[in-house]
Amino acid sequence: MMVAYADPPYLGCCGLYDHFHLDGRCWDDVETHQVLILSEYEVLEAMTRFGGSFVKQLAVLIRLADYTNKRKLLAAFPEYIEEYRELARLSAVGEPGGGDDQP
């Protein structure tokens, strides 16, 4: 299976969006761009896997939302996004506290 991913914009194209960053990260930085790419899918998976009923439904809404509403949801609940981004990172690298353990 092949997967294409263009949200956030391609590396080096941040200037085309006037450096507008809902999450405060510049997409032109390689390390930040890698975190952004990991996070969208992985964070939603972590929210679905580890979250309570509200967080699980929020993940569903983010997945189903169009671009504008997705950005609104991400901006409205940054604390959940950051919490589950960290869980996704821990799960990806197999650190203690990650994996199948509940937060």
C-alpha cells in the first residue's frame, strides 16, 4: 500500500502559508516536520486506543472533519493533542509508559 501525506505542507513550503502554525511548529524544520507527520495519524491512534469516551469521539471527529473544522478542533483541544502526542511517541519508541499500558 502507498500512502501520500500533504497536511502539513511539504517540507520547505511553510512560507506559502505565511508561516501560519496552529500548533506553533514551523514546517520548514526537518525535525519539526517529522514530528508533525508522525503526530497526526499516531496521535489519533493513541487517542482511540488510550482515551476515554470523550477523547475517542474527539479522534473520530478530527478524522471526519474537513480541513477548516479539523484545524478548529485541534486548536480547541491542544491539551489533549499534546498529551496523546506524547503517548504516541512513547508507544512508537517502546519507552516505559508506552505500549499497551493505560495512561
